[in-house]
Amino acid sequence: MARIILHIGTHKTATTHIQDSLHANRKRLKQHGVIFPHIGQTRGQHGLASAWIKLPMPYSLTDAERSWKRLARVYGPGDHTVVVSSEELSRLRPHRVNMAQLRDWLQGFDEIRILCCLRNQASFLQSVYQQVSDERQPGHWVPYLQAALRSRMVDGLALNYAGLVSHIETGFAPDEITLLSYDHAIHSPGGILGAVLAAINCPLTAEDLSASPHGTSNISPPPLASFAANGIALPARAEAGLVHLAARHLPRPNRTTLFSRPELAQIRALFDPLNRALENSRASVQPGFRIGPMLGAEAPEHELMFRGELTETYWIDLARALRSAQR
Amino acid sequence: MAHVILHIGAHKTATSFVQRQMFFNRAALRRHGVYYPDLGPNPAHHILATPWISLPEIDPEYYGPSGPDGLWETLTQTYAHKPGTLFLSAEVFSRARPQAVDFADMRARLAGFDSVKVLYVLRRQPELLQSIWLQVLKSGTPPPFDRFLSHALQTHLASGLWLDHTRVYEAVGQGVPAEDILLWDYDQIRHHPGGILQAVLDLLQVPISARAFPPLPDTQANHSPDPLASYAAYAISSPDHPGAALMRRAHQALIHLPQGRPTLYTRAEYLAVQETFAPLNAALLQRHSPYQPSNQYHLDLTPPGDLLWRDQIGNMFWLDLLNQMQKAG
């Protein structure tokens, strides 16, 4: 029986780590009937998304449609589980996957499953801002946040997960979709990688896989360091040295958040009801599924350092370090 | 009858403004029997303090052949027999450290006059302390504000000036009886029509409106810089002086502050000043009440409602300031 599982992210749910690990263990996985194909120039199969979404090199494929159909032709007749992983498949703007077309191209498989990992919106939003900061100047955090809350989308990615699921359902039946809570998965044995392996019914555990030679992926700086560095660097992108400087003076660099307390309350008020509604709508096909707790809800808030708690001392120390570095 | 009114400040109570106005309008004042002598080297009369206080910035040529003491003798010779009032103004007379005026000696030097009164304008300590720190920063590098404040609370002194007005009152009292001491509340008096200058003219019974005095050239005016911009710039540059560029950037960042009148203090710091000096002020008012109605000066140290505390500055101010610094490279 041939199965294909499309791991579509979402972004900022350790997708690079998962893709690197699966890629590094391709041979081992194949021995257990799991195919993680090498398509294009990246370890994840991002090029496949370029059938609908314009991607820069080296992510893009010249003929992505052909690659999809080849997957079905090559692996459809066998007895394998093919895993394809690209978070770009969950992007909504400026372009999105035609889910009906995708489902059609995969007709050759006996079973088709979408695996979609969801992270609580506060952590997700914060993490996207930091990722964007790595690539370009995202602007001040507050307007960025408010624009995201208005559109319920950040950088073209869904914040309203019910909307994302509806989009997937334009091509896939509800019971072909598996949602995974990133926030719960990272606390499970084997972490997020273990949870993904379990979701694809792989007999291997995360401990069975060798570490990726590419090391730990996408380690983000403390969010408040990104906040400070971006504001200081405007309109240019914040260089790593500036971010490092901003991080060095934080009193509690390990547990900071871009949010103010009222902003976090605003996020909860907006998305908690939407998340509960999504969970209810999924009850018939995925009973017990719960999106993880919102940032700050799983630990006492006093353990988090909010944006409003940046002190005069922090700014003065940072300004003095900046002045000293400039001399 | 020849009278003397000696205006001894305090510092940071618009003394320069009063002195310049009196100096530039001394001809008009003379017509009304008020004498504001030109003793050099500036519109104030600090030179008169030199028998007790060393003022090396004053060129000895201003003393004349008889030295500092000769100035006092000249005053008596020139004005003690003229009907009218000799108005002298020098805030240095209220200085505590490193040297102080001997008011008994001073009063003896004016024995030829029919009366001698001392005018002391009291500024509320939170504003006075802040203003002194900013003044020191204009010309040098003061201690960080928190250290300056802490020292002031312990010693009741700031940069050699008494914050405890009773100490000045007692020093003056060594030579001038309490009934000849006039205490004015700066905060009350500056909000009167015509401000402090009109109050001085009224005291001297000069029938001129302060508004009739022509505006003064701005070049010598002693403008106070914004407290929070100064604080931020110096916090970044200390122990060096922030310099004009950093001060300018800090001023530009002020647009991000919430509404309110900026102050150097956190609320807690302000309350500490209030707690220290309010009882001292109350005791002084009580002590002087037989000689002057206490409704003329109440020295209320309750924090005004429109103050913007230092700990309300917020991230956007700092981000803008650091952003400007980054751009300047």
C-alpha cells in the first residue's frame, strides 16, 4: 500500500530541524519503508511548492508539476510511505497551493494525508517576526503586530488556523488531515521530531535517528533583543553584532517576549475562541486534538519578561555599549 | 530716608532675569528713587560678596584701589544719604560652601542706611535640586543624578547651595533681624501677573509695569535644558559631558514621550525629597509667621499632577535616541 504524507509546516514549528533529520537519515528510514525523497537543492522538498508559489533559488524547481506527478508515478504503485515536507505548502499569501489540483496529482497513492503542525499564535507571531528580522528590517513591532491581528495573517502565513484548515479542505477530506500541536509535541518524549515520526506511523523514534550534520537550525536570539536591535537599526536590517549587543544587556535573556501584557491578553481574547472552535470542528475526525496553550499560559507570567519591563538601566547600558562600539 | 534691599537669590529663581532687567532699566528706576548700581563685571552684584567668598572669575580691576571692602564703603558714600532705595542682587550671598557670607559683618557695612532688608526667594526643593543639577551639567559633569540626590537628602546641600532654606534664614539672621527678612515663594510669585519682576517693582514701589520694560537680548538668558533629554544624554556619556550632538538627539527623541511636564525624578525619588524637606519648610514658615503672613509663601511640595516621571520615559524614546546614534555612526 502506498501512502504519501505531506508535512506542510506550518512555519516556525521546527520544520528545518525535522527536514534536516529526515534527510540525514534517508537510508535508515527507507529500510523501514519511509521514503524522504531528495527533490531539488534543499533538504526539505520546498521546490514542490513552486508549482503555485514563486520561490527564489535554490528553493524553486523548473517544473514542479512534473516532480509531483513523478512522485505519484514512481512511488504510487509500491508499498511505501512517502514523506514530503515543506512549510511553504501552508503559505496563504501572496500565492497559495491549489489544494484540489494537488490532491488530483497524487491520485496514484492509496492514502494521502496532510500533516499540519500548529503553534500557539502568540509564539508563532513572535517567532515569525524574529525570522523576518533575520532576513530584512520588519519595522517596529507594534505596527507589525497590529497589522497581523487585523488581517489574522503574518507575512502571508495564517494566524487563524480554522481558515488554514478550510483552505486545505478545498482539496482534502477532513479525515485526510492530521493536526499536530507543536506546543504539546515539544514536551512529549522525542520532542517534535518524535511526534512527527509517530504521526507518519514510522517505527523509528527520534532517538533512533542520527543527528543532522547541519546542527541545530534557526536558533533565535531573545525576542526583546530583536525588538531593540530592529528599532535601533531602522531603516536598515539589524546586523548580528547589534542583536548580540542588545541581547547581552538583557537581565533575563532566556525568557523574554516581544509582547506587552495587554497585547498578550489581546491575542488570547482573539484567538482562544477561534482555536476552541477549530478543535470542536475537528472532534469527529481527530477527537482530543488541542492547540497548545498560548504563550505565557503554561508558565506563570512573572517568569516572562515583557516588553514593558525593559528598564532605563537596560537602555542606558545598551546605549553606552553602542557608543563604545562606535568609537 | 535711604534704604537697602539685598536680594540674595536663591539660585535658580530667575535671578539672572531680574538682574538683567534691573540693570538695563536702571536709568528708569533711578527716576523713581531706586538705585541699581553698575559694579561690574556683569549685571549682578556678586562682586559684593568678595570680602567673604573667593570669586576668582572677577577681575581685580573692578574692585578699585580699595579692594573688595572699598566697594561697600563706596556704596555707603554714594547712596546712604540719598532718599530712595538701593537694590542689590546677588544669589551668591545665599551660598553655603565652600565659603559663606558673614551677614553680621555685611549688615555692619550698611550701618549708614536707615533700613536694610534681605529678600530671599525660596524655590521648592524638588524643582530647586533638579535645576541645580541641570545647571551644573550645562557647564560641567555633575555626579549621576541618583548620587546627587542621595547626597542632597543626607546633607541638605546641592553643589554648595542650601536646600534647607532655614539654614539660609539663620545665616541671614546673624546680622539681619527676622522682621527685616522677606521670604517669597518662587512658585507662587512667578505665576502672578508680571511674574517675579513685577513683584520686585511692586516691592520697590516703582509705578512701572514689568511689561513696559523692553525685551532683553536673548544671548545672555539662562535657559534650562529639558530635564529628561539632559538626563538621558548624560547617562549615556558620563563621566564625559554629552556634548551638543548627543544632547540634540536626546531632545529630538522627546517627541515620543507621553503628555506631561518632564522631570528628572521617579515618583519615589520625588516623594523622598518631599518627605525630607516638607517638615523643614513647615517649621520655617511657623518660625517666620510673626513677621510675614504665611499665605505669602506656602512651599507646598505635593507633586504636581502633570509631571512626567523619569520611569515613564518608555521604550520608544530610547529606541529613537539609539536609532539616531546608530545612524550617526
